[in-house]
Amino acid sequence: MIKTTHVGSLPRGPELVPVLLARDKGEAYDEAEFDRLVQAAVDQGVKDQVAAGVSIVSDGELGKVGYSTYIIERLSGFGGHSPRKPALDLAQVPELTKKLSAIMGAQEFTRASAIDKVELVNLQPLHDDIRRFKLALERHGNGVEAFLNSASPGLITAFQPNQYYPTHEAYLADLATAMRPEYEAIVDAGFQLQLDCPDLAMSRHTGYQDMDEAEFLRTIQANVEALNEATKNIAPEKLRMHVCWGNYEGPHDFDIPVEKILDIVLSARPATILFEGANPRHEHEWVVWRDAKLSDEKILAPGFIDSCSNYIETPELIAQRIERFADFVGKDRVIASSDCGFGTFAGYGKIDPSVAWKKLANLRAGADIADARIG
């Protein structure tokens, strides 16, 4: 059977968003009520994923304000708030940016910088994530496989700018040391670890946009080396990595082509690679993956459903997309996934939750069609 999964984040309900933002800002909140709300959301998220036929489920990152900036409550050395640079494509279309903000909401989370030595100081939030996810799986998991997300060292540098370290590499070295216990705890708990790595693609037109292409490629090579160092004690088959160009409906005409970064992506240790394969800017790049020198250990998890549009892909379209990849790596090395998450930050996102579940259900139906046709 062809497995299905998604990138990790799920929409957070209206009750959860205010307390997540309050916690992120250091404001007072009821810890017991926070735990109750998150547990209920994770329970429902696991139940809904199983009902939609998802083979490899997550906790939806429902206890985090976002997939990258959550680390400031776990690591020391961060402070302040750095204004976000507009993505290069959106900077050229200010009226569209206003419209998108009205539809998707504001990114209200704290975007701190590294202002001192980065060290691990509090892993309890991760243990809470693990506890809640295990409980939800016991109640609703029905034996499915499971993964938890974690920010890669490079992703942290792209979202939390360096204002302390003498070099990017020095910043990465401390991040690799600080994040390693989180990575290993997730695997020790029995889950697959997904390392989120938009820094390898999206940051070319966002956080690293001031670099020229050569400097960018050197930077992301260093990011991958830090990722490999931080996960050296974890078997590659227990690792997934997600590469994307940004979960927003912009022009994306500044996206770096996958062929320019592919060798660096393939040098990372994770066996499973999740990447965009459904949206109009990157669907055609399946031929780049076809022509690449892929080791037999690599498993491809392309996005076959888009996470920026409320169009619901038909099972037949999804099946055709799956078959393209199965033709050159075999169906056992293809996992059907989504382009990106459905709720990357609390209170921010375009996809209606009910649409997300229909998309995931059709992903399962499309995988079943492809599976039957391939035989």
C-alpha cells in the first residue's frame, strides 16, 4: 500500500490561538487550561487524520505557536523582535500583500534574534508534546505510524537572525549542540523525526535574500552539515526532512529552482525527503528528481496536494502525480504528502480546516488508485 502523510502542522482552532500567542509573548495564561486545550486539539487531530486515511500522522504542532520560532522557550540566547523582511516576490506587489494579509491573518509571533550564546535550558515543552501525542495515539491512533516536527539548525538561523556569533558556522555549531537532545528525544519516544528545512529553499527569497546565489549555496551547505552533525546518533531511516519555498499564495517568481539546490539536499542524512510537487511553480520539477542520482535509501514524499489553495484535488489527479514518481523509484519509495503544512503559524493560514481534511481524504483515495494501477 502506498503510504500517505503530510508536512506536520494542522489548523489551530479559535480557542487555542489566543493562549498560544499569549504564551509566545510571555503574557499570563492558565497552564492547566493550556494543557487541556492542546490535549483536546491533538486528540481530535489524530482522530481526524486516521479518519482521512493518513498513514503517518503527527500531533499537528498544535502546542506550538509556529514551526520555527517555538524554540525561544526552549533555548537561551534569544531576545528582542526582528522585523520580518518581505519576501522578494511580495515586495513587488504591495497591494496583493495587503489582500493576502486580510485573508490569511497576521504573523503575530515573536521573531527574536540570537543575542547571546545559545544553549538548551528547557526541554519540558517537548516532553509535554510527546506525552500529549502518545495519549492521543493510544486513544485514536489505531496503530498508525507517527512523526514529530522539529526545527533544523539552519531553519533557526533563517528565522532568528544572528546578532551575536562571529560567523554563521559558529551559530550553527551551538544550535546543533542545543537541538540534538530534542531530536534524539523524539526518536527515543518511538516517533519519526521530521526536520523542517525551508532554509534550503524558501530562505533564498526571505531570510537570506541579501546573499548572492553563491553565498546562499555555501550557507545552506553549512546548514546541512550542521543538521548531519546534530543527527549523527540517529539512523537515517528514522529521519524525514521537509524542503519548501514558502506556504503562501504569492507569485513565487523568485523561488530558486530545485536543480540548483538538489545536490545539497541529497547530502543530508534523512532518508525521507518531503518537497513541493503540486503547486504551479514546482510541479514540473518532478523531471529533475527523475534525472537526479538518487541513492537506493532515499524515499520521496512529494506534495501531491497544495496547501495554499482551497481547491480540492481529485483522486485521479493525485494518482497521476504519484505514478510519475513511482515510475522511476518504484511505489515502495514514494509517500504521498502535502506541499506544506496546513497551519504553519497560530492564527495564520488560508486553508479552511474542513477543506484540509477533504484534501487528505482524497490523498488516500488517489494513493489507492495509483496502488491498484501500478500493481
